[in-house]
Amino acid sequence: MTKDSIMPKPAKGLYATRLVDLTFVIMGLGAAILLGLGDLPSQFPVADPEQVALAGPILLSSVILTGIATCLFHRIDRRGWDDYMGQVMSQSALIGMVTLILAGALSEFVALKWLGGSTQLPMIVGMIPMAALAWAIGYFFLRWRGTGQ
Amino acid sequence: MNNRLKVLRAMNDWSQAELAGRLDVSRQAVNAIETGKHDPSLPLAFRIARLFDMPIEEIFDDGHG
């Protein structure tokens, strides 16, 4: 008996391939629409200058805490999704991470070189170090605990 | 990696869904293995071998055998 079959059927339904497909369609379209809006960051108020010093520690601790939580939940995920979806999910996550980092860097480079300034998209620029740190947390968690079942 | 999963499934007159149920994976996983789009993990390869009562190397061929 494999670990796959330990998970109750209703919970296994959450990992149905079609549901994951649908989730990625919604996530991809949602992200494309948000990015397409362009001036999205301007909709958010700038932090109080007196509180700006706290922004870094808040961001850093948020990434570390959610990174650790995600690592722990990932172990449940691995019991739920099947062989094929596990590989598709992990490999697409890797592609997504690299794309996020490179696309963020490229868009900033283009903006600085030819548009005379930053893209002013802190969502993208801020995501690069967040993605790198989150990736490192996941990487070292799997190095520590291993990738086998 | 080449494999005989489709042939073995046909010999047992199983649908992809039926085989998926016996292996405790999704039908898409069976389809992906049969069409060569996915190489199964070692635990799944063992489950497949046990199900058909055959050695793994008689089901999967990495071209170096």
C-alpha cells in the first residue's frame, strides 16, 4: 500500500488533474490581467515614511514564515498528487521561478535603458528577491529532508 | 523512455481509467506514460511491475538494455 492511498478520497479530489489545470488557467489569466493593468501599484497608498524602516523586516519575516509553512504543507501535497502531476507541478514551478526572476530583471533593464527610468512596478521588482529567497528556503528544506517519499 | 504499458493494458482489456485506478494514479498519468511524455518514478514503476507480475526492465526500456 502506498502513501498515496492513505489520503481520504474527498481530500484526494483536491488534487484531481482537471482541478489543477483549472487552477493554473485562472491563476495565469489573473496574473496576465493584473500585469496588463500596468498602473496597478499606483492604486496602493505609499507607506508612511516613518514606518518605511519596518518594511524590510516585515517583508523578510513574511517570506521566511510563509516559506517554512509552505515547505511543511508541501509534504502533504506530495502525498496527495500523483506521480505525473507531482513532476509537472515541480518542474513548472522551477520554470515559473526562473521566468519571474529573468522577466523582472529584463523589464527593469529595458525600462532603465530606453524609457529613462524604472518601470515603477514594485510588484515585479520586489518579487525578484522574494522569489529568490522563497526558492532558497524550499531548496534547502528539500536538501535537508530529501525528495523521496 | 519506451514502454509496453499500452500493450500490457490492452492484453488485460483494461481502459486507461481502470489501469489508473489499479495503480492509484490519475488517468492522465497513465496516458502520459503510454505516450512517452512522462517517465514514472521508481515507486510507481515498481507498482506497475507488480501489477503485471513482470520485471521492470521487461516493461520499460531506456534504450541501453
